[in-house]
Amino acid sequence: MKTYLVPVDFSETATHAAEFAAALSHQTQVEHIILLNAYYVSIYETMLPNPDMVLVREEEIEQNAADRVAKLEDFKQHLLKQVRPGVKISTHLNRSHLLRAVVENAVSRNADLVILGSKGNSSNDDAKIGSHVVKVSKACPVPVIVVPPAYNIEEISRVVVACDFKKVTEAAPLDSLVKLLNRKKFDLLVVNIDNKAGSKPEDAERAAEHTALYGVLKQYDPKYYFIKQADIINGILQFASDHDAQIVIALPHKYSFLQSLLQTSVSKQLLESAAVPVLLLK
């Protein structure tokens, strides 16, 4: 993963996510981090007054844009002190909605990963990343890492991969996972929730042997687990907490027991409840 795209709205949550990206640079092969700010002003705002009878002038819009560019540059200097030496950081102001800005820049700038905070700062009208997390995660063509604001950034040494052993029949969707793991060896814990399954680790590994996942991950010496819990999402998150994991990776929904991950209610539950970052593969 050579390029990270990090949307920032200057809220504490977005700042925290960008600092997570900087810390992650020390464990991955990233070469370029792009700080993206989306600034959209409807044409109607320049033609019609708002409820307070205030009309937005073009000069004000341009000044706001210039202020945002300056803040991006200041933040860039802040992050340069935190990234691995040699990692390039660039900034970009996109004059469109956040969702469109992320999708377009992920494609045009060949981003390999998008990293964003799970919640915006409700006291700041410009902090809309949190409210758009589910939409961005669904529409983004590349993997997305969602970082909770309360997460204490630390080196990633233990990774939980959540999947359905019965559905992982192809290796192709695992490319992003392998790219992430190739930089440094992690303790890899592969989990599947199945109320009817055995409870012993050897039972879980035996079930995983028939999947494409088993062959791909064999070189990383993973440990396999079944989780017997009706509440799938809380089961995953509790497992991650119990095993002191630093990140949870959810395979593409076609291959995961989180088939409904892209449904708004389930996505919000996962992303808002997580105490550690969640990587959504594509």
C-alpha cells in the first residue's frame, strides 16, 4: 500500500485519524500520504440569502478556501514530524462534497487506502466526516480504515481478521490484506462466529483448511478461533478487546459473516462501537 488518502476537516477526530496514518507509516510501505479537505458551497448560497438573510459573497468563499489551504499546510508540517523518514505528504482542497471528493481522489490519485475518523466534532459545522463514514465506506473503491477517537495509537502487533470460513473461496479479495501484512509480522488471529461450531482452536483451523484464506495466510502462522455468540459484531469487538488487538479487519462482505455490513444500521453499530480501528477490505 503505497498511498494513503486521509480526509481532514480539522476536527480532533480527523486529526487523530491522520496521526494514526502517520504512525502506521512506520509499519507499512506507504510512500505518500494525501491530506484531503472537501469544501463545497452550493451555487444557491451565492444567489439566495440564508435564513438570517445573509448572502455568501464570492470573496468570502475564496477567503475561506485560502484559509483551509493554509490550515492544511500547517497540519502537513505537524505530521511530517511523525511519519517515517522519506514519506511524502501532500495537501489538496477539493471543491465538492466529501463523499464525491474521497471517491474521485481515491481513483485519480491511485490511493491504496483511505483512513478517516469514525466521528466528527458536532460543535463544528464543517466536521462532517463522522456523519459520512458509512457512505464513504460503502462507496469508496479502495479499503477504508475507520479510527475511533478514543483509540490510543500504538504499534500494531496483533490483528484480528473476521470472516466466514464457508464463504472465503477465492484468493483475489485477500490481496489488500496480504499487502498490509507484508511489511512486518503480526500476531494474526482469524475468527469466525458459529453457534454450532466446536470451541477448540484445532476445530477452527480444521474448518479453515478448506478455504482460500488458509493457504494465503499460512506464511503468517495465524491462529484460528470460533466465537459462539449471537451478537456477531459485539462478539468480534469483545474478542479483539480480550486479546488486546490493535486492529480488526473485515473481509469484503461477500466473503464475511458481515454480509450486511454495508447496511447503514449494521455499519453504524460496528464503526461506532469499535474501540480499535476497523479495516474494511474491498
